[in-house]
Amino acid sequence: MSPALIAGLAALAVAAAGAALLVRPLRRRRAERPQPVHHILLPFTGTEISRRAVDAAVRLARAEHATLMPAYLATVSKQLPLDCAIPTEAAKAMPMLEAIEQRATAQGVPVDARVERGRSYRHALRRLLGKEDFDRVVVPATAMGGIGLSGDDLIWLLERAPAEVLILRPAPSDEGRLPATLG
């Protein structure tokens, strides 16, 4: 090999190493940046939901430029096929989903609503976690004796959700509920 060729290869190697050293910190800085939030899941049951939980989910979605994904968790009896028609559950879900959507769209937040079926609320939530992508979960905790996710379900969610989980429990004096109609 000629000395000029060796010198040229050495210069090329030094330039490549220098470029690699410059790119590595840029990649590290990009990796350290928080990833954008695209979907915020708001699972609920029943015909009422905490207004504070809905408002918190809407504020988060607006601040993060994310889509709010309200999801009604419907239970289907073990005697019925899981994919059977559920008109009673749909009658409960649709007015609530519409009320949440109206509240969110009034704040400029896009909504992508769901109804998820399961043998229990936890089973419906497990199915939802398995097929949807989201970055945060905002869960309205129910007061003692209320209908909805139990304490065990909430612990299960905290252990299994592939996202940040925010559980919001209203104060005992808080009677603010978002009814199925916004009258």
C-alpha cells in the first residue's frame, strides 16, 4: 500500500470516529426526551362518572395533544357468547360516551370511544389492554359501595397496564358526576 493511501484511510477513520462521537450525544438527548402522548384511556362502567376524572383526562389530553379514548366496560354473562348483541349495555354506554365526547370536543380534544366486552370489568379491561395502544390511563375510582372497578381491579391495573396510570378518587363531599345527559 502506498503511504498516501494509508494516510487517506487514516484520515477517513478519524473523520468517521469524530462523526460517531458527535451523533451519539444527539441520540442520547433524543432518547431522554419524553415521547409524545397519543392516546389517554378513560375506562368506566355504569351510567355516571366522576366529573373531576373526566375533566382531568380532558385537560391531560389537551395539554399533551392526545386523543381521549373513553371506554365503556360491558359485562357479558357466561351463558352468552362474548360477541353477542348487548343492547342493554349499549343503551347505558352510548349516552355516557356522547356526554364525554361533547365535553372533550368543546375543549378541542379529539375522541375515539370504545365499548369493550368481558365476563367481568377486569376481563373487559384485560381485553382492551391487549388490543389498544395508549400512553396513559385515567381511572375514576368509585366510592365505597359504588359500581365500577374494585380495589383489586385497580391494583391489577397498576401492575399490568403498559402505561402510566392515574387513579382519581373524588373527595367524600364531591358529588360532581357527569350524568349520561348534559342537560
